[in-house]
Amino acid sequence: MLETRGLTVRFGGHVAVNDVSCSFAPGTLTAIVGPNGAGKTTYFNLISGQLKATAGTVSLDGQPLAGLSASARTRAGLGRAFQLTNLFPHLTVLENVRLAVQATKEGAHRRGLNLWSIWSDHRTLTERADRILADVALKAKEHATVASLPHGDQRKLEVALLMALEPKVFMFDEPTAGMNAAEAPVILDLIRALKKDRSKTILLVEHKMDVVRELADRIIVLHNGQLVADGEPAKVIASPVVQEAYLGVAKEKA
Ligand SMILES: Nc1ncnc2c1ncn2[C@@H]1O[C@H](COP(=O)(O)OP(=O)(O)OP(=O)(O)O)[C@@H](O)[C@H]1O
């Protein structure tokens, strides 16, 4: 279980995330919605460790994450898809995924120079990387360098790296942003496939309400940094606070 308690960050006089307490259970995809500037990405940054909180706590399965760097939080099981920053542009697609798979395997080097073990490790890594590339529909491009890929394929590769790390929590911040109509469904299919694994917690910041409606088991709404609604999607979308604050329905019309 991922939990934030009283999570708060101030930038000067502005409270971008204000006292947000929320728990995210495995087997649930929670969409985080709210108007521009509501604090969604900042909330993600506080959870993943890109930003230090002014107050409050983040914990995963009871382990406090407060003192941990972003990379230590990744090792603890928080997986965040980052836009392109984790990719090695001059390596091939397969090499990128193999490195990510390798990063999750502990201590292969400690077994010493055992050629059989090195060879079988290599084979296992390649097989796992192959499976992931098939899942994200990039197998045909495995020998292309990342720098030569179109934007949509680079975004798919980010998800592949995230899958390779086998996190407990998947965090997606507008995963289809900048993708064309042909590319977006591949990413959405991947998220659908991830949802089938009931041991995973998935957080999704998303502006597209059709995507939210289809994928979310639960919606939380941030507005001016505060958690203003939380619950089952149909109810949250229909609630007056969302109709007014997020969907821009005028009070007199509602
Ligand atoms: N590093 C920072 N320094 C100062 N202000 C910041 C910083 N990061 C975010 N903010 C401010 O905090 C508020 C929340 O921003 P945030 O990007 O989290 O909103 P958002 O809900 O993700 O918006 P969008 O939907 O447009 O991406 C905004 O007013 C933003 O200008």
C-alpha cells in the first residue's frame, strides 16, 4: 500500500500541494485529475522523490520514504515513467531494455567469473528483454538506436523500461501526451494489461476524461493543491465539485 499523509509543499507563499492524505491499494488504478496547475505533477514529484515535501509523509508497505532519494525510491518499488530521461539515446532498443532488466537482478557479479553463469544470465536477460519488447510492440525495432526512433516509439520504450524494473507502483503522468492517434492505443493497451496484475498499484495523471472513464477504478481530484473528491469514477465525475471545479460547468447551469 502506498500512502501519503498530510503531504504538503510550499513554493514561497504558494502551497502547491496542501495536506494531501491518501492511500493507494494494489490492484487499483487511481486517476488523478484536476485543472491545470492543481498540483497533480507536484504530488507525483513528492511521491517519487523529485521534490522534497515541506510537511507530511510518504510510505510504501509501511516503509517511510521521506529520507530516500528518487533512485532509492525506485529500488523500494516506486516506478515512474519519465519522459525520455532514462533512455540511452545511442544504444539500441534491446540494449536499453537489457540494461533495465539487468539493473533489477541482484549480485550476478558476486558469483565470480563463472562462464556458465554469465552465459545463462545473459540468455535469461535477453529472453526477458525480448518478452517485454514483444509486449510493447517494439520487437521489430529492437536493433534501432533510440535516437532514431519516432517519439511514440520512445514513449513505448519508457514503459518497457518501467516494466523491466518490476515496480510495485506504476506512476504515469499523461502517458499519451504528444502521441498521435495510432500511437496512443498501444500505451493504453499496456496500461490495461498491467491492470490485470492485481498485485500492482497504478497511478495515472490524465486530462483525457474518456481515458479516465475507461481505465480508472477510482478518481481523486486535486484543486488548488487540495484533495477535493475521491471515489468511484461515475460518482466523482458527477459530483458538483468536479462539475464546477474541473469540468467548468457554471454553477447556475448545474
Ligand atoms: N518548482 C516549482 N517552483 C515554483 N512553483 C511551482 C514549481 N512546481 C510547480 N509549481 C507551481 O505549483 C502549482 C502546481 O503545478 P503542477 O505542475 O503540479 O500542476 P498540474 O496539476 O500538474 O498542472 P498541469 O495539468 O497543467 O500539468 C502551479 O501553480 C505551478 O506553477
